[in-house]
Amino acid sequence: MAFAMATLELPDSLAPVLDAVTAVSGPYEGVYLVGGSVRDILLGEPNFDVDIVVEGDAIALARELAKKLDRRVRAHRTFGTAVVLYGEEGRVDVVTARSESYHAPAVLPAVKPGTIDEDLHRRDFTINAMAVSLKGDALGELVDPFGGRSDLEAGRIRILHERSFIDDPTRILRAIRYEDRYGFRMDDETVRLARECIATGHVGNLSGARLRDELEALLSEGDVSHAIPRLAELGAEREVHPHVVADEETVRLFGRLRELNKRYRLGVPPWRLGLAALGRGLPHQEIGPWLRDLKLRRRDAELIAAAIEHGPRIAAELGRDSLSPADVVALAEPRAPDAPLFALALDDQRQLHDYFDRLGELKLEITGADLAELGLAESPRVGEILAEVRRRKLNGELAGRESQLEAARELVEQP
């Protein structure tokens, strides 16, 4: 890949929107394509999102851009930002150039309007601290004050200054994510500063929500075979939780969980599976507090906890006894899909494959309305009878609707 050009040739796929930005940029001091958009263009990565920084009023430019593209704009005046959606997949994020200052480690910064140089200086890594002018005679000119283009060529992740990780420790997890995504590596100085930040406890000062967001992003990458052990290598796993385990077994278990999730089309978010794999060694009494500290939605926390706590139990129960299909469903269903999926990843048991293949989807062909027609008033017995009929069907004792109705009739008539 060549990086020799003094100016950047912008991709044809983005030409309509970038032409429109250039057309409305006249009244503004500077208008730039920035950050990840520039990085991905240089890497030849497909990208339908466009990040624009304006030295001036970003919302005003976004409104002009929306008119030009015949699209709608969503403005957030409090933050000086706006979003313009275009095409089927694309969006343009427009923000005012800003500078920022940190009053304490691991807290969100104070921001104020600034120049493009100040805006690039506040970014995380050199590969994300580049901009391309979209205005006038400077169109296509690359602004690269920190040598980001050279770092891209070298496959290097490098922070901008010594306090970068202390200011924002989430950058450590982001660096690991970029290492996995692009096959890049942090340079020695960046690794040293990451370890120093971790050792001094700054990662632990992050709010649970910010740590959660970075973990979700990291665990949602396509391949985390490097990222998970890297957490341990840098010492970051202890900051996620003292009993989190980020080793090769975690990588293997997470990979198996993702494979089974895809195979059975369960739709479980990868990050949820990843947190279960990372948290598999937590003592029972620490699971709930850990997940609450991460500010997860209650249902997600319940399913992750079920996987960690009950997945091994399900695997052990199935390993000890020869259970009927109905017994397998009774064991797996209350905490599905995460707990039985975790059990199957731990121990490749035929009964659980059968559960995900067909048993879990098996439905009755009768309902409570049929029981009402048989003379059963609404009561807890309706659910009990339907459950018993389903148990028999699961075990192959009943076939179609008529046999289920007959079984239900017998149960209704019992005293």
C-alpha cells in the first residue's frame, strides 16, 4: 500500500456527499474530513459514515448540507453537533472543532470551540489524528501533525502524549481493539504507558457505563484471539474485575459460544457471550454486583449471570443422567438461550443439540381456549394441564392435535 501522496485522493463512493460538503463550506474558516474516516480511506476499508469537523458553526453547515442532499438533519445544539443521513447506509456526523481539558483522571473532559489543530490534539491515537481539507484550494490536503500516516504504514498504534491514557483509560481497551481489528501493535512507549496507567488504578476509576461500552465494542470485534490474552498481558483484566479470567481457554470458550450462536441462529449479542466467558471464574456472590457495576440492562445481566452460574450445572446434570427430552427442556428452557448455550460450549452433549435443533421450538397444537371448551374454567390448572400435555408430546407420547385434545380431556376430567 502506498502512502506517498501529499494530498489524499477521496473515494468515488463518497463523492456525492463530499462534493456537497465542499459546496457549502465557503463561509467557514475550515471544513475537514477527520479521524476514522481518514484512517479507513488510507487503509482502503469500506466506510459509509463521514465525520466532519468545522471551524465554525457545525449545525449551520449541517443544515445547509441537508438541503443540498435533500435529507433531514438531527441537531444537538447543547453539544454543537448534528447528523445528516444519506443513502441507505450512510451518515454524516458534523461537529464543531474543539479543544478539551481534563480536570481529573478517567473523567469526561471540559470542551470548548477550537481549531482543527486543537481538535486533532485531543484524539486518542496518531492514526485517528488526521484530517483532510474539504474546502477551496486546499481540497484533499492531508493534515497530519503527529505522523499518523507513517504509523498506518508501519502498523503501529501510538498515543499522542504521555497523559493520554491517564486522561482517558478507555483508550487502552480501544488500542487493544485496533490491534485485533487491523493486526497492528502498540509501540513500546505506548505499551509502557498503558501498563503504568493500569498499575496506578486509573482504569478502575472509570464509570461502569464507560467500561461497559468499551468491553462491548471489544467483544463485538470479529476476532478476539489476540485481544483477550492482551487484556491479561497488560494487567487490564484485574481492572475489569479481580476474578475475570482472560486466557486462551476464554478465547476457546468464546469462539465456541459464537459458533453455536450462529449455528442455531439464536441472535445473542457477541459481547454478552464474551462477558460470560470472561466472568466464568467469578464466585457466585460477586457475579451480580459485577454486572450491576457495568450498568447493564437488567435482562442482559440476568442472562449473563444465568450462563455463568447455571451453564456448568446444566452440563453436569446432563452428564450424570439419561434424561428424557421433557427433562432436558425443563432443565434448559427457564434460562435459555444463554445458560444452555454456555453448557453446550462447555460440553458437546447430544441432548442440548437436540434442544436447540427442535425441542426448544416444539409447540402444542392446543391452547387454553380448547381447555375452556372442554369445560375448564380459567385457573392455574390450565397452565398445569398444558404443561403436562407438552411434556408428553416432547417425550413422543402424543402426535397431532387430536391426541393432544384427548390427553387434555382426560386430565380435565380427573378429580
